[in-house]
Amino acid sequence: MADDTFKARFEALTDHAPFPWQIGLYEEWFAKGEFPSSCSMPTGLGKTSIIAIWLIALVSKPDKVPRRLVYVVNRRTVVDQTTDEVEKLRKNLQAAGLIEALGRRCSIPLRADESPLAISTLRGHFADNREWSADPSRPAVICGTVDMIGSRLLFSGYRAGFKAKPLYAGFLGQDALLVHDEAHLEPAFQQLLTTIEREQREGERTGELPWPKLRVMELSATSRRNGHSQDIEKPFGLTEAEQSPPAVLPDPPTEPIHHVWRRQKAKKVIHLHGNEDDQKLADELGELALRHDDSGRAVLLFARTVKDVEKIVKKLPKESTEQLTGTLRGMERDGLVKKAIFQRFLPESNRDKNIAPADGTVYLVCTSAGEVGVNISADHMVCDLSTFESMIQRFGRVNRFGDRDDTRVDVVHPKEFGKKDKSGRFKADDLDQRRLKTLELLKHVKQLDGDVSPAALEKLDPAARLAAFAPLPTVLPATDILFDAWALTTIREKLPGRPPVDPYLHGISGWQPPETHVAWREEVEVITGELLERYSPEDLEELLDEYPLKPHELLRDRSDRVFDHLQKIAAEHPEAPVWLVDSRDRIAVTTLEKLSRGGKVAISHMTVLLPPCVGGLTPKGTLDSEAMRRRSKSVDAANDERTAGDDAGVMYDVADEWYEDKEQKIHRRRRLWDDDPQFDAKSEGMRLVCPPIDTKPDADEHDTDEPTGRRYWHWYTQPRSADDDLTKTFTRPVRWGHHTHDVTANVTLIVERLGLPDDLRRALIVAAMLHDLGKKREIWQRSIGNPNPIDWHAKSGKNWKQRNICPDYRHEFGSLLDVQRDAAEWRQLTPEMQDVVLHLIAAHHGRGRPHFPQEEAFDPDGERRSAAALVIEVPRRFARLQRKYGRWGIAYLESLLRAADWAASASPSALGEDQT
């Protein structure tokens, strides 16, 4: 008998009754606080509902279910379907009777309009936000790509400053259920996850910790597992009843299982077409699509290459065609979903109520980016031939819900596979051999009845299906030595034995060429010449740490294609500056001409940061060397602070187009020039990220009455959206005692909600009380612009002028000295908990993992001898605690204090200003 409470809550959350498999997954696994290692589910049957199942289980079994669900999607995902699903769940928490129970899990007080369920997703106003990590006890859904989540799990978060890297690793790697969607597409990452899970459970030998360790669940419509090996747990899947639809389906459907049957048996008939000339493939695909031109239907096309997609688009009617590729910049990618043509492919329940879907025949032309992570359903499909698991994904995007009985699928395949050798014979590589095996399977289907419904494909021989999958990449083994090296996050320089993480996330394969990211930033063309000489590479890295690149700013393409475009742009702008950013966020400043001489290898797995003045972006958001620009915002200031292209309305630098709300009215961050007539209004309620950039530092040396024009560039963020650690600034001055009180109060609530043992509770509270003692130095107070440097403050105000005084001094280091010298609370702890306190203080701004850099290891008011002894002990302490709590465990423990500190800095309490 199904749990009626579960069914009622599920329906209230999702607006539909649960399928039998969803009831089974809850009752057999989640309700017991257990999770299958693998879940094999045909496409179109609501895999993302696992989030709803987790939410219900979290409320019913709060002591057994992890409080964070991390949903990982393939890097090719273009449209973030999961965001829509999670938003709907969050809106329905009250109706499902979950909101009060979830609210009781939170530590940090919520704002009046704030949900107890935190969300961080790929795109939109939830993208890359901090709400999920500001309160470690708050239930949260974090959705990201393999790159975003995987790099953070390995202490190497892409575009996350070194200070934040351990925080992400700790919160993603502990007290979390990680669901890897479409796991068959990333076998290397799936193996890495299994290795991390096993390392935490067995390799680290920490025993049971006071919080749950990482749990991993593989989720796929086309699993590479066969489930027959005794060493492999059989994947959870559809119930026997769901896998046995009747010959005649109930019409209309009246029960949840009827919908499963309709989707399983959704009629779609395949037609195969041989292609003799690969150069004519795009033409043939376009011609087949145009056969539907008078049908008034939605036609979906797939091609394996961007080049073919571009050719196809040119053959189809411009006014009724959209293209979807992984090479679109994030902002334009977000906008694609709002297009009337794209809305036509969405199920009615997912459409924007404010946008009328396009009428008549419409076309959506995709690369593999349209195969995953998007809930679209076309009436007909035309595509080239890929490997079998890819074809299954494509078939799942046509007549997805079984609403039609006339769906046609046209597949164009090569008549000969491979390339001709010197003898004139075709020689197929491993990938082409897999495509050939896919064709053989499809020909077998065609000889039967041409049915490519999920139920029909499931009947094919499992071994033959697996043999037609894309070849496995070379999977590099992640070892304990590598985990140790990646965990040394304070060391930003290249470290022997610490390779980049990308090959461990994706494996190595000859058919997956390296990729490069591209973005445009004004600072690249502003910080040049003599001004650039005042900035070291480390200074520039600090700027990007505090004002990082966001998903909406970036486009991604194959490195060879990016390089070809950059070469052409360099021919027009050879001396234009460019910043080259590697995977550990180190920056090299060069020129386009020099970069173009380095070859495509120089930009592989890198981010190329261009000045807006060189152009290179189309209105659709793709890189194109023909899209040159003659004007730059930094030269021709417009009233609108967006960077516009020559007559095309192209925005290049979109760093500030990141908003808190769907309506895009509240900026999360802004860069403002001092001559902006709306400066005060635009910066209201925001805090400085860094000291203003003085673009004319020599102006004061010239005795002249002439105005200098714009000079200072101010970078602001909303406090609750800050990417930096908020260590120095707020919208108003905050006294030391006020801030310490807030952090201590936050920590006290957090450790209570998490149910930590008494010794750890006390250690965390003592660490909170003492963490900022090192700010009680006159030199530090003067550096934040404090006009009375013996009136101790923790944060400067918006109008305090920060000064570059003794910039290498780290207040955490000073705090360590003060604690060991004067803190009675610390002395009362056991030696083990004293270690914990000292490490938490050392690490609360990213140092102490494992050390303090030499230039930072001093106290301007202290003795060198004491500092020298402390320097030696910091890495030893880190090693001891990492052995005890594990790599992810000690990062998690550090992050509890860091989260409390960040939350207190972002939202100081209303205590009186005399609080000291």
C-alpha cells in the first residue's frame, strides 16, 4: 500500500500524482535514508522528480537524509530545465505542508519573503548565488555542470577564488546527496564520484563523523551498467507494471501509470537515408526538414557539428527557425528560452504565460546541446547519425509524451564510414565503428516496424546496444595523493604533482577536442599601459576573485575554432590587450598578436578575456571574427551602462547584467565611474568590493585647474551577493564587537541545528569569539580607512577611503598569536579542540591550507620569534586535523565558521553602534 502522505505531498509539490516508480523509489530507498547507487530511467519519465522525493524524505527522515541535493548535469546542457522544476517545487512547499519543517532546519534568520529551501542553479537569477552556502544547515538544491560541481568537489573550483575553494568542496562533499544525471555521457566523472565516495568511506579512515558523508546516485536513461555482475548493484528502474503496457492503451489516460505507458509506447517511425557525400549532409538534412514546411508542425533537427547546424539554418526560413548549440554565450542562451519559436517546443505546463508560442511550421536546429537537460518535444525530427546513446536522447525529444500517432523520424547516415586511406579504402576509427553498429541496430528496427519508442528500443539486445555507445574515454585514476595535492588550496602557484582537474572530470578522448571559454570585460582595455604596470598578475587575479566571471558572460567552443576567430581579430587589432586565464584562475596579460603566434595549444582549456573594443560577438551570442567593433564603451560613454555594438545592439561586457530578481531590476553588482550622474542612486545599498581603481594616478602631481574627467572606477556588490569574503567593507562601518557578536550568534545557532557534539560546538563558538582579534591593530584599522584607528572596527563604511597600508598583513595570523597569548576561553579546551579552534581561525579567509605565504606570516605589532614558531605549526596542525576529519570533512568544519562570518558580514544585526 502506497504511503498516502507521500502521494499527497508529491502531488502538491509537482502538480501531478506520482508514477509507480516514484512511489517505489521513496518507499524502498529514500524513506529509509538510503539511496540506490544507480537509477536507470527512460527519458521523459520525470527523472528530476527525484528532487521532490528527496524533499519529502528530508522532512520525514531529517536525521537520515542529507540536507543538500546536488544535481549534476552534462556540460552540454544549454537550457536549465532543472531550474524551472526546482522553482515550482519551492513555490509549492506551503501547499505540500513542508515549509514549516524545512524552516526549522535553518539557522540564519530568513527574510520575510525568503524560502527555507535555498537554490543555486545554472542560469538566471539563481545562478551561482551564495544563499545555499550562507547557512550550512539550510536545505538546498544546487544544480551545476560536471565542470562547475566537479572542479569544486576537487578543491579546484573554476572561477572561484582560492579563498572559496575549500568552502565549496566542504559543502558539496559532505552532508550532500549528489545525483549525476545522464551519467552515461560522463563515465570518467561517474568513476571519479565513486572513487570520492569510497575514499571518504574507506580510504580516509575517519570512521563515523558527526555529519553525513557524500552519497552519490547515478541517473541515466541509457546506463552503461548491465546490472548482471555480482559486483554491481542492479540499477533501480521502472516497476514491472510500468514495463508491461497493454496492447491497447487507455484513452484518455486516467491513472498515473497510463501516462507512463503512453510515453513508453509513444509512436515514432524511423526512416533511413544514405549519404554519399559528407559535404552535402547539411543540404540533405535541410531538404528533409522542408518536406514538413506546409504541415504547421514543430520540426526538430540534430547535427553533430556546429558547422552543419549553421549550414542548415541558412536553408530554412529565417523567420521560423532558431538554433541551439553549446557555443552560445550564457546570456543569449538564457534569452533563447523566451523566444516564441522555442516556446513552441516546450510542453504547455513549462511555457511562459507571457509569451505566445509561434504559429505555423517552426524549426529548431541543434547540436548535441539539445539532447540533454531540456524538456522539449517536437512533432517530427530530422537528424544525422550519432552513437546509440546519443540517438536515444534525440528520439526522446520527439513525441516525448505520446500525444501523436504520425511522428516521423528521418535519419541521414553515411553509406561508407571513416576516411579513405591511400589505397582508396574506407578506414573507420573507433567512433565511426560505434556509429556503424548504431546503424545496424536502427536497420534492425526498420526491418521490424520502424518503431523507435522507448519500449521498442528497450527490447534490443543489451550487449548490442552497449557496443554501439560512444567509446569510453581514457579514465585517469584519482588517488589519495592527488586528493591531498588538490586540497592544498592556499598554494595558488603551480605545484608538482598537482595536475589540472579537467582530465579527471572528463577523461581523455581523441574525438573530444579541447575547448576554450571567451568573455569580454572592460577592465582589459582600461587597465593598460602605465596603469597596468601598477598591477601585478596577482592583483589582477584578486580583481577576478572578487568580481568573477559568471556563466552568463561566457561562451564556449572548440579551441581550434576559437583560435581561428582570434587570429582574424588579431589581424585587425594586433596590439589589443587580452587576459589569458588558466583553470586555477592565474592571469597572463598579452596582446592578440602575441597570442595568435602561440597556436591553439596556448588557449586550450583556458579562458580568453577580450576587450570590448575588438568585437567578435554576433547578436545571437556566438563568436565570430566578422563581428568587429569600431566603438568602445570606455571611450564613448553611453547613458545606458550596457556595452552596445555598432548598430546590432550587441552587448559585450555583460558582467553587471546579473540580477537578484526575474524582472532584472535589482543588480547584484555594478561597476560605476565617478562621473556617473546617477552614481548615488545606482550604488545605494551596495558595498565596495575593492578600493576604487584610479585610472589617472598621476593627475594629483600636476598643478592644474582643468577637470580630469572620469578617473575613479568603483566596483560594488549587494552584500548578500558578494563573491569576495566581505572581510573589510560594508555599506556602513561595523564595530569589531558588533561583528564578533553576530558571528558568534550565527555559529551558536548553526552548531545547534546541525546537532554537533558538545566539544565541537564549544570549539566553533570559541573560534567565532576570537577569529578577528588580529583586526585590533592600528595599521589594519588605518588600512580600512578608519579615521580613529583605536576605535576597533571590523568593516569599513561606504564612505571610508581604504588605503594600501601594509597590504600583506593578514589579520587571521595576528589572531592566532593573540589567541595563544591571551585567550582564556581557548586554554580551557582540550588540546584536540584547541587545534580545531586555531585551524578554523587560520583558514577562515582561505589561508592555513596548509600554510601562510612567507610574505603574510608576520605581525606588525608582535615579536618575530613568536611568528616564526607559529608559521611552522600551521601546516602541521592542518595535516593532523585532515587525518582526523578527512579532506572534505575538515573543509566542511572550516566552512561552518566561514559561513557564519559571511552571513554576519552580509547582514549585520541591528545592535547599537556602541556594542564593543
